[in-house]
Amino acid sequence: AMAQAALGAAGLHFDELNKLRVLEPEVAAQTAQLREECRAFVDKTAEFQKIVGSLIEVVDQLAKAAESEKMKAIGARNLLKSIAKQREAQEQQLQALIAEKKMQLER
């Protein structure tokens, strides 16, 4: 016990297998536990990064799909506008033709 106290004062300790250690057994156990917790944290962080990466991919795909649909909608709207203008022009031509025929009939 006295030898153990002298070793302890010198910063040397015996572990459960009676091996000479620089760290106190309790400190060594806490260090090992902390190492395991750090590994688990690093693993969880890597897993989180993977999840976030795949989420970003999904959001990018949705953004591209939304942009594509928006372009289709703009194209459809422009087509409808041009069809409406064509109809308007046809109507004006027909009205001009009707007016011309009326004048011919009045003569």
C-alpha cells in the first residue's frame, strides 16, 4: 500500500491487470469512454451530412421540375395569346369583308 502511494505520488498507477500505467484507472476509463463518444458523434455527423446531401439533391430536382413546368406554362400562355390575336385579326378581316359586301349591295 505504501509502495502504491509512492507510485501514485510519482504519477504511476496499476490497472485492473496489475500493469503499470501513467494515467489513473478512472481517468483512463473516462478517456476511453470519451473516445467512443467522439467516434459515435463523428459517425452521426457523417450520417447527418449524407442525409442533408440527399435532401439538397431532392430539393434541386424539385426546383428544376418546377422551373420546367413554369416554362411550359409560359409557353402555353404565349400560344393562347397568339391564337387570340390571330382570331382578332380574322374577325377584323371578316368585318371589313362584310362592310365591303354591304357597300356593294347598297350600290
